[in-house]
Amino acid sequence: MIAKGNVKLDNICICMIDEYRSGEKEAFDGHVQRIQDDGIHVCYLSGYKSRNDFVLWEDVIAKVDKRKARVTLEDRSFSGQFEVFDKEVV
């Protein structure tokens, strides 16, 4: 399953974000604030501050879905009930 078309406003998503614009992306969880054709805007907690960043669809890893079984995301420090997305973008 791909992220585009399956993510709605106010979903909680796990995304790969280049927080400091250093070229290194880390996984963060955040609320979807806006949806665009090429990605989403998410609000997430960075240290003690909230940030809002734009994330491309290929960097959206999963969204919280309480109906799914508990999983641990591969190579990520998140576990919970997620709908995990493929990397491909349509």
C-alpha cells in the first residue's frame, strides 16, 4: 500500500525528516496538517519545541491505525499499531 491517498488530515504518521537540513533524515511521528499532491505537512515534536515540515510521499513510512496488529518498524525506533506504506509513489 502507498501513502498517497491513504493519509488524511490529522492522521498521526511516521515520517523521515531532515530536521536540521543536514542531509540526514530521522524518523519522527507527527500530525498531518495539510495534504498536497507531492507530500504532506506534519507538526512534530523536536526536543521541547514543535516543528512543522513538509514531507515528500516517499518519506512517509506509516500511519497509526488502532485496528492493525502491533508491529515494530524495520530499522526504526517505533513500535505500535501501524499501517506500513511502500516506498513507491503513484
